[in-house]
Amino acid sequence: LLHFPFFCPSALPVIFTKELESRTADEGDSVTLNCELSKPGVPLEWRKGELGLCPCAKYEIRQKGHLATLIIHDVDSEDSGSYTCDAGDRRSTAQLAVKAKPVLFKTQLQNLEGQAGESARLRCEITKPGVSVVWRCGD
């Protein structure tokens, strides 16, 4: 009786056949990170730095066959950093750099004249909500 060694593809380790690629994006864009694995349906974890990511309005996580995809919606500067697709023994990591949009004034300040002791109201409007504004008097 002869015994022949046999080949068992399911015993092969998972490898990334296509690694994640670093990306640059403009603030407000959606960014897609893709990688491909040697086996379909492998359990994966996506992370930003050390923080595990879960599907939500911000992060869309897809896995179809060999392809794993992370979509990051409405990116801002806080989304810049390192993203990892973790398949257990193997990991693929890429960097995301988000370019912030400049803050511009939508309306210019108007000169006011008044009497000493009266109240004055100045108003400015900027293109990016939530940005802090510093008011100065004089030059």
C-alpha cells in the first residue's frame, strides 16, 4: 500500500494578493480602501490606528469574495492616519492624508459709526461651520 502526500488548499495561510494603497483626499470626499485576499470569506477586522472600526454612517465595510473594502464617508482632518485590514496572521496597512479646505469669509465686515457708549453689532460669516474666530479691535 502506497501513501501519497496530498495537497489541501484550505490549509494554506491567507495572504494579501493586493495590499491596501495609501491615499490623499480632499475634506468632504468619500475614500475607498481596497485589498484582496487569497481566500474568500476570511474574517477581517478594519482599524484606524489601534481603534477597531464598525459599520456606521461614517464607515461602510464590505467583503465580497476575495475583495475587502472600507469606504470612509465625508472625510475631515481627523480621519487622517493609518488604516489596517487585519486577517489574523496577516495585515495590510495604508495611510490616509486629508487635505483641509481653506476657511474663507462669505461676507466682509461693514464699517460702523456710532456714539460712545452705544452698542455695536458686527457680523461675519465663514465657509466652514464650527471654526473658531478671533475678533480684534484696531489694526
